[in-house]
Amino acid sequence: MTKEKFTVAIPDAVLNDLRERLARARFAPDFANADWTFGTEANYLKELAAYWRDRFDWRAVEREMNSYAHYRTQIDGMPIHFIHEPGKGPQPIPIIMSHGWPWTFWDLHKVIRPLADPAAHGGDARDAFDVIVPSLPGYGFSTPLATTGINYWNTADLWVKLMRDVLGYDKFAAQGGDWGALVTAQLGHKYAQHLIGVHVHLLASLSFFGGQDGPKPEDYGPDEQGWLEHSRRFMSEGSGYMAIQSTRPQTLAQALNDSPAGLCSWILEKRRAWSDCGGAVERRFTKDDLCTTMTIYWATQSFNTSARYYYEAAHNPWRPSHDRTPVVEAPTGAAVFLKEVLLMPRRWAERYYNLKRWTVMPSGGHFAPMEEPRALVEDIRAFFRPLR
């Protein structure tokens, strides 16, 4: 398989149309919602939409993006975009890093160069990685996707082809959060012989959508009190988006593909609710950060296929490749950020994964590479150091 160089370049016509639509946005009336109880609060949404329309400089972001080496390839007839940042050290090991929803590949940009060139970022050159950051199929510049059935467990098959057949790495490391954690866990389950190790910052069973293999209440230790209630609260109060995207994603997509204000509202609420921001989203994401995410989804018209990723997970259940234990046989490192949406106990993780490192972080939430990049980088370095 071949790869071609790719340049991020959104046409002026798309950006002009975006600004015109934002100028014509009709916001829903809002009241008694200063604490976002009912969802995205209108005043902040209007403020962010105005910034997106009048002050956000996409071209500056684009220049920064294009300082990285981007490529596209075709795997099984699907376009796959990725960044490939070669390591600078005596023996870099390849690592593929997978994002989630509502993320883009750019949510990993703060960790790419510290991992690839540790000596230039306060580390040891011996910890260098060749860093590969793809856009999940149907996300961002891995579009358009017109193939059904694509979800986290068969994305792992695509990543093996990317790493081995396109880039020529026989063995490699993997890392991820959100969907990327499940992609990474599947790599460690099905392809353990090709994996140096896997590192995740969200722990979940590969049969999550089937409701199987999860922890029991007695698995939570004395230092994990409140974790089960935290996870249950998210599933009861914060998972409505999952129900919609797992059942009727196309219906929602028609609205959000037409309205940038609506798209912004849908994604913004998750950025605020799932990060360790204390209710003030800009403690973790600048307006430029937020608008960058929105622009990628908008310009690539990828909300539709990113939402379908949930449908395909729910309607194409995961099937194990073996019945051995642990389920994930590759050496595993886990970073636990306490504001993550789901918190799994160590006792369960030790049964399910070949767990070699467990780090409970003092701060941070669902978007760890953006919220706590230094802590994440150091944990990844430390986990893989003895596996080199």
C-alpha cells in the first residue's frame, strides 16, 4: 500500500459559507439555565459562535497543522488520514495513537512532538517514539466514508494494515482514549503478537455495548470509593447522546450538517461536561481550541459518519478473537484521570488486561491529551521504557 502527502487546506468558499451561516443563526430561547442544567447555555453559545464567525483565524491553525507531516492512504477502499512524526533518538519505537468522539486528530497535537523528540521537551532521547496519529475512519480528513459496518474493533484491523503494510512496522505500540482506548484494547486483544504494549486513559470492556464483562461492585477498593456512583451517574444522566447516535444518527446529522451553531452546541456541551474544567470550559480549552474542533467537523462534513461510529458499535457487536485470559494480552498501562466519564476499578482491570502500570492522575478528565499533556506524556514514556 502507498501513502501520499496531504496538506490541510479548507477552501475559502467553505469558510465563507460557514461565516454566513453563523451570521444567520437562529438560537433557541433559553432561561433558568445558567448552570447548563438543560444543556448548552445560550449566552455562551452565542459568544462562542460570534468568535467563530468574526475572530477565529482558521488559516493560522492550518499553518500550524501543516508544520506536521500529513499523509493519506486507501485501506480497504477507505480514505485514511494520518500524521507521521519520526522519532529523534537512538531507537524510537513506533506508536499509533487513536482519538475519540467528539475529538479530532488535533486533540493529540500537544503530545506528538514531546513523544517524538523528548530531548527537546525536557526528556531523555532514549524515550523517543515514531508517532502516528490517524483520524478515525469517517472523522476529519479520513472522509468521505461510504462503507457501513466500521466501528472500533474493525478499526483495529485497519490500523494493523496501516502500521505493517503502509508504514512497514512489524511490531508497534498503541495508545488511546475514548473510542481510541477501545481500538487500542482491541489491538492488544487480537494482535498481541504485533504489539509492544498498549496504553489507555479510559478503561472499558471490549463488549461494552453488549453490557458484558464489566466490573462488579465488590471490585472497587477502599481508595476507589465513589467511582461506581460516578460511572452510574454518567450512564443515567450524561449518555443521551449515545442513545441517539447509536440508534438514529442520520436524523441528527441532517440538523448538524446544516447548522454550524447547532453543531457547536452539541459538541461544546460534551467538552464542558467531560473535562476537568469545573463548569468553565475555557479553563481547559481556549476559544481557538473549540473553534478548531468545530471547523474540522464542519468543513469535512464528518459529524454524520462520526456519529454512525456509535450505531456500528451497537449493531455490530464485538466478537472475541480468543477465549484466553486476560482478554487484552498485550502489556497494558492505564492512566486514570478522575474526571473521566467512566472510572473502572484496578481489581477488574487486572483481570481484563495484562496490567503492568496503573497511574491515578491528580487532575484531568476525558480529553487528557489536551487537558494534561505533560502528565500523559510522562506516563506513556514511563510505561514503555522497560518494554523497549
